[in-house]
Amino acid sequence: MDTFEHGPYTSIDYGDRFEKLYCTVTHRNTVFLLGGHKRQIMQLYPFGLRRIGTLPWDFNDGRCQIYQNYIFLCFPEAWRKGCYKR
């Protein structure tokens, strides 16, 4: 059985504007921050964060999980009863 891996929720302050929460997930030994500011996909590196992509939908204040090698992005602010699978 695959294990679920997830991290704590993280928020980033962009000056005078406070952003919604991201969710973090570890997939194939890589940590990703998903959602929040401008639908971003960020990867954690030893030297910091780097934006590596953009989600095709808004994902704020949701939950992330790994199951059977898929990343599930669930219960975002705009769709509290739904999940996306990537």
C-alpha cells in the first residue's frame, strides 16, 4: 500500500498583501508548494523556492495528498466538495 505524505500548510506574505494558504506535498523525494498566489507550482531546493509551473485552476486553501503516485488537490476554497488529480 502506498503511503500518504503531506507537509504543513505554508503562507507567504507579499508585502502589504497576505496570500491564501498553499499546500505542500512530497512526491518522488521532491517537495512542492501548490496553489495560492497566481495558481503557482513551486519546488523547494536547498537554496530556496523556484516557480516551476502554473495550475490551470485556482487552488487556494485546499489540501494535498499523494496516493498511488498521483497528487490529489482537494477541497479548494472555490470547490469545497471536489478534488483534482494530477
